[in-house]
Amino acid sequence: MAACSKIGGYQCEFLGTVSEDFVCKHCKQVARDPHVTSCCSETFCQLCITFIIKDKKPCQSCETAEFFTTLNTKYQRRILALEVCCTEKDRGCEWTGKLEGLEAHLDVDTGDCEYVDVECPNKCEQPVEKRNLNTHLANCCPKREFTCQHCNFKATYEIVSNDHWPQCSFYPVPCPNACGIQAIERGDIEAHLLQCPLEEVECDFIHTGCGTKLPRQDMEKHVEESTQKHMALMSATSLRSSREFEKKLQEQRQEFEQRLQEQQKDSEDKLQTQRDEFTKALQVQNQEIQQSLSEKDQEIRELSNQLVLREREVQQQLQEKEDEIKQVREQLQEEMEKKDQEIRE
């Protein structure tokens, strides 16, 4: 709270006159933790003079560049003994007392000030005076526990009011047509609109071409007053439907004939393709047979040639053997003749 802030001087309403000696020359408020300067003995809050020295600024009273300060305990005792009003006086607190007791009076836990702001236990971040906390928790806090009175859904009040109620099926809402009924459960709206006298409906003869739309309560009168119009529309619709049916039938017949022709052509194409494939396969097979016969003839000719050659070889071998036998016989004959000659001799 700004009134109890420990930064700068005291922001309180003092009773009676306050000596100028107690006023900080920087913030112009009654000095908190009063320090006096070594250069001119003027009074400053401890925090105010600390910032001045840290920023290397001269004394704001006498412009001395270098100085130091000390705590004036006498001033401090006298300041803390000054009579002040509660900082929540504007809210209605009538407490008065010494300055030194103000902080204890304002303490949110142990103090007796009922007008000081306290933190909501539900962390709703709304400022709440201590005296109103119970009422706030019971009736005002957006984060308090809350039950929807229409369907017993439980959550925080802000969730129920912001998220649940806009879609709760049992939440009462007025008729969207402003027919006079103010409380209809949201889930029953569609059923209500089916009989609401102000719901806009289409003419029963819409299929004949009547595009009239009127509140339900006025539609009966429209039908009664538009009998001839509706009959004319029905006649025109019937004629149009008959023509459309004939046209559609003709289109279906043409489509069927076209499909039949396409199927016949497809069948003929498939048959011709199969015939061509069979003929081609037969030709290939005939060529293979001819080639195979030619190869066999070639093999037979080669075998015949081989047999002729073999026969010649055999005949030559036989002739050679006969020649050898003949030579052997001649040799034997010669030897026998020699033997006989020898014997005769």
C-alpha cells in the first residue's frame, strides 16, 4: 500500500503542526529514518540521501560536492511519536495514534484496521477491504466455488458465468423470435421453434414454386387466399414435371443405346484382338516347328555323312586287313615251300 510504503518519507495525515526540521529536503515529506548532512545539517530520508550520494550529486540544500550523513536518532524518536490518522481514513477508519503504531495497526494479519486491502485467498487479484472479505468470498469473488443452479455443474463462478452458462442446455433464454416467452431452456429452443407462432416458415406449396415465407401464425391465411395461385402453380409444375420426365427418359434411352454400342464395339475389339493374338501365336508356333524340322533334317544329313565316312573307313580297314592276311599267307606259303625243299634235299 502506498500509504504504508517504506520508500521515501511518510505519506500520512499528521495531527497538529509538524516541524520543518522533520521534513526531507528531497521528497518534501516527513523523513523516514531521518539522516542529517555533514555540510549543512539538513534532514533527508535515508533512502533519498542514499540515492543522491550513489548518483554522486551535490547536497540539494547547500550544493556541497562531498559530504556524509548520520542517523538523527533524536528526530527519529520525535517523528515516531507524532500523532497521525489511519491512511485508510477516507474509507472510514477513525483510528488515530502515534506514527510508530501505524504499521502495526495496518498489518493485514494482526492489525485492527478493517479498511486495509487484503489479498483474496482465491487469488482473484481484486482489491478487497479486510472488513468485506467474507462477503467477497461468499458473493463477489469470481474464483469462488459455484454451482450452476440449472444443471448442478460445478466450477469457479467466472468459469460458470463466462464459459458454462453460454452453452448450458438448461439455462433459460428468451424466444429468439420474441414471441413473448422469456424462459425457455436452451436445449428446448429447437422444439419450441417447431411450434412458435412467430417462426418464419415456408409455404406448403414450395415444391410447386411458391416461395412465400411468413410467420407460422400468418401462413394459414396465406394458403386460404392463394388457392387459385397454388392450383396454377401445381398445374404448371405437373406439366413441367411431365416434360422433364420425358426428357429424362429420352436421355436415359440415348445413354443406354450409346452404352450398348460402346459395349458392342468393345466386344468386337476384344474379339479381334484375341483373333490377332491367336493368329500371331499360331504363326510363331509354325515357324518354331519349321525351324525344328529344318534342324532335324540337318542333323540327319550330318549323321548320313558321318555314316558314309565311317563305312569308307571300315572298308578301308577291311581291305588293309585282307592285304595283311594275303601277305601272311604268301609268307607262310613260301616258308612251307622252303621246308619241303629242305626235306627233299
